[in-house]
Amino acid sequence: MQIIVLGAGQVGRSVATALATETNNSVTVVDTDLDALSSLQERLDIRVVQGVGAQPSVLEEAGAADADTLIAVTSSDENNMLACQVAWTLFHTPTKIARIRSTDYQDHPALFGNSAVPVDFIISPERLIKDYIAQLIDYPDALQVRDFGEGQLKLIGMEVDVNGRMAGQPIRHLRKLLPHIETRIAAIFRGEAPVTPEADVIIEPGDEIFFLARDTEIRQVMSVMRPLERPYKRIMIAGGGRIGGGLAEKLESHYQVKLISHSHRRARELSAALNKSVVLSGNASDADLLREENIEDMDVFLALTNDDEDNILSSMLAKKMGARRVMCIVNRTAYVDLIHFGTIDIALSPHQITIGAVLTHLRRGDMVSVYSLRRGAAEAIEIIARGDRQTSKVVGRRVDELQLPRGTTIGAILREGEVIIAHQDTQIQTDDHVIVFVTDKARIPDIEQLFSVGFGFF
């Protein structure tokens, strides 16, 4: 696939890295910053073009005439939209994805389409991370939460506690503990190594497991992996930007929210806009301020500024001073890896969350959603099975008949509003939405090929 990425900032770099490391992708990155382009080219097998991505001559040099997809993720909404317009008008680029940050644009979907502003898919990292954090707050013991089937089915990632009833037990013991609940352990990670989730595998304390279950039964499954914490009530947010302010608005009707903004002007704006949240002006790394605002009583401290170092330091300080759980946004991948499972409970990477949204629109086949997991090492995919037994390698076949790539698990099926937890004898039918967990991203093309439909179907 020929892909042009406009913007070599944090989002653009992450997207280019994810796409360039997959086979069959030819990636070109466009930016005005030559140093940023040179740095990318040194470590990735990509082309680079220096220039303004919305200009016709620059797009032409980048290969827009032959490109399958344009991904415009510069820091300017207007430049991203203009680039999509130019790519469609002059080069008829089939798929155009744009990063749109302003809710003023997002709230008017009639603006977008080939007959108006030709953007096929809108990506908003700020909205994605805000919604993701809200889910983590709903499930205090989870490290990752992902939805399928409009929330009917959830994928939960969590760490097994030594006091959990499943610690030291084989996977098959789950059925004894939860005889009336259908669930499926899709993957286990022991340290950095994946462990195939077979029935006789012993679950050990410290294992990071991913399981699928119906939304109504999630907490019961979580309870056998570790003693569940009490629900959150009091939340402190550091950062009054798009993410922090938007999250406070989303949470304030159900939680007691305090928000700290270092900008006096922004604090005044948020104080007027929010209904119940307490808005403070100050520095979240100020121990005196945290002490005055009773940080030791906070269930969650969220560091959501644009500065990685500030987020890490304020989170570590909040944890030391008694905050029950701390999460922070970290843009630099090296930092995410460094603090994983450390003093900070959860490091949030907006770019990994964004990559999943981008990949959903780029994968071959009928993929409904793609979630990047384990800091990009694994993926959870919702893909539609098409065709019939003659034209498809999966339709009309049992799970144990499929030639699944190594490290691949079929966890569940969504069928006409019904959630089916997959077992070896589960048969896949046409139009089923199949939830696939892949621990080795190099196997993604094999998954795409497995679910492809033969010529006879058409």
C-alpha cells in the first residue's frame, strides 16, 4: 500500500513507524522540518519529502498520483483539511484521513465528504485518549479496556495479584470458579514474553492477562484475578488543555473532580465552563498545593499536560503523597517503556491509541476496529467474516479447523446482537464479527489473507 503521512511530529512519527514496520507498505513522510525527517529516515525504511504538505507540488513529489492513502496529521486542522482537498481534487487519492482537533469542526459532520471537504475519516487523538481514560476510571483494576460491539463485549487487560483466586491455577479452573459465566483468556504476557493461553497453562502472580467477557460480567471475571478495589470517587486532574478540560466535563456528573491549570486565564475559562468541578490555578508539581488540596484523599491523580517530564514528576509526587492511583500521559515511547509497572500505575500513550484508529481504516478486509495493545506489541481486531464455505477459509468452519497463525487467538463472535464466547467447536458464520487477538504483529497479513474472500464470491 502506498501511504503518504503529512507531519513528522509525535503523532506522525508514531503512525509512520507503525506502518513502515509492516510488510507491503510503502511510506512517504512530508514535513517542513528537515531534521525531523532525517531522524525518521535514519531508523525507518521510508521516503521523506521536505515541504508544506498541502501544496500541490509537494504532494506530487510525495507520490500522491499513485498513493492509496493520505494521512494528514500536522498540528493544523486547516492544513490537514486543505491537504485532503488538494489530494482529492488533483490526484483523486482514494482514502484521506485527517487529524481534526477542534470540536467546532468535529461537531459538523456534514462538512466532510468528497462533495464537501473530502476527508473520509477524522482522527482526534484528544477525544480518543479522553474516552479511553474515562473507561479506565470505570474499571479501577484494569490496565487496558477496549470495547467491541458498541460496548456489549469488553477486552480487559489486568495484572494477576498473588491474592487472586486464579493465581497458581490452570486456565481451566476458571470454569469451576465461574460456572455460569462465559469468558475467554485471549492472551497472557509473562514479563515481555507472550504465553499461549491453553487450558493447562498455570496463571502466575504478576502475569498480565487479557480476557474477553460480556459487559455485564466483566467485574465478576476481574474479581477472580485480584481482590477488587473500591470504585473511584475523588479525581484530581493536572492540565487544563483539550484533554484535561474535556475529561473534567465528562466526569464531573459522576465523580468529585478537581482540576489544576498552570494558566490563570485557562483556569478562569474552565471555571466558567464546568458545572461541578473545582478549578485551581497553580503547578501540579507544587507539593504545598497538593497537600492543601488533600492529595492523600484522591482516588486518582491524572497528569494530562503536554509536558512528559512534568507529567511524570507530578505523578510520582502525587503517589508519594498518598494518591491511591496515578496515571499520566507520556508521548515519548522510551519514557512509556521506562515507567511501565513502576511508581506510576498507568502510562498513557495518545499515539498508540491513535494508531489503532488509523489502522482500522488501513487494514485490508472488513475490519471494524483495531486496537493497539501492550505498547504496540499486540493487536485486538474485530473483523467481519464474508462469503461462504466455498469462497472463505473461515465461514462454515469450526475454530479448531482454522489455520490460525502462531500467537493468534479467536476470542469471541458478535452475531446479530448476540455475544458468543468462542470455543474450539464454535462455527463461524457469514457476517459474523470475529474478535481476533494477535500477539505477533508480523502475522497481521496472514490474518488478512485468512479472512479474505475468494473470487467466486463475487
